[in-house]
Amino acid sequence: EILFSVDRRPFDAVAVGEARVAIMPRATFMELLRASPLWGLNFIRLISDRLFITERDLAALSRTWTRPRLIHLLLKLAETLGEPTPRGALLRIPVTHEAMANMIGASRGRVTSAVNELERQGLLERQGRLLVVRTDALKSLLSRPGK
């Protein structure tokens, strides 16, 4: 989607596992759009989906308190990186408190306190360096008024 902008993104992306990257020159991409309306519609659908997800994530990040922002992040990580287990979604890669803090715009100390509280409540548990997220319980917690 950066093809339509002359600016560079203000951040880098880092793969957390094995990844494949395809690079296409701008001219080739533009020719595909001209030659195939169906390809163009599919591209628009992809961009629309990404915009929706970005807007949803921005709304979640705009919450004042660290805890609800962290819960939204954990639910997103469970959705994208989680492996279903009987105890919840096991995040397949280790995610540090520092990384979570950076993702939600909070201090590492506040994230550590919130993670510890979620663990005490049985909403999150550690398996070595990995986390198990109790997605149903966290969704229920967020749906309560005032949360």
C-alpha cells in the first residue's frame, strides 16, 4: 500500500519467525491495476480490511489505562500468534514486557504490574517464556461496564 505514497514509513517491520517477502516495482504494480480490475478490487478489499484493523487498534490504544490496552493487545496477539490449547491460546513466540509496553505506549513497569495482576487472576499464565492467554475470560472482562 505504500506504493501510492512518496514517503517512507516511519517504522520498520521485523519478522518474528520464518517469512517470505515479495518485492514488486511500482511500475509493475500499476500495470497490474490497469490490466486487471478484479486484481484491483481485491487489493482495495485488502487495504480496507487493514484500515479497519488499524482503526480498531487505534481505538483500543486510546483508552486511558494500561490494563485495558494490554488486554486488547493480548487478545490481538492470541488471535494472530496463538495456538489453541485446553488452557487458552498459547503465544508461539516469547513476548517481553518491554515489547508489550512499546506496542501499547506504556512503561515496562506498568505492563509488568498489569501482567502480574492478570496472572494472579488466572487470566494469563506462563509456560516457560511463553504466555497462555485466556481469551474468553479477557473478552468477558472487557465487556463489563466501566472496563
